[in-house]
Amino acid sequence: MPFANFKVPTGSLDEAQKERIVARATELYVELYGERARASTMVLVEEVTDGGWGIGGDVLTLAMLRQSPEG
């Protein structure tokens, strides 16, 4: 059974965006494995509590991610 797990910050995606992730991930597996994969593909969009993850040793928050990069 193909399986994809997307971990995203809580509140960063609306329901339509989550649906799009599920649909597009499923289509990718179908493209790779053929139509037989559609019925058994599982996609999990998992929301992680704000501040519950980090990159490069630094804890990230949704507010930090929403800041536009300085340039």
C-alpha cells in the first residue's frame, strides 16, 4: 500500500489545501505504479503543534514561517 505522510504546522493549511495534497499525492503514486495504486494509497496530512518542530537546531513557529524573507 503506498503511503505518504505530510507534517505541517497547525493552522498553516486550509481544508482545500489539505484535499489538494491528498489528491496530488495519490495521483503521483498512480503515475508511478499505475491505476491499481489508487484504491490503496493512503495520504496522511498531520498537523504539528506550533513550536513543535525545528530546522537546523532552531525551534520554528508558524509566525516565523509566515514572515517574508528579508531581501
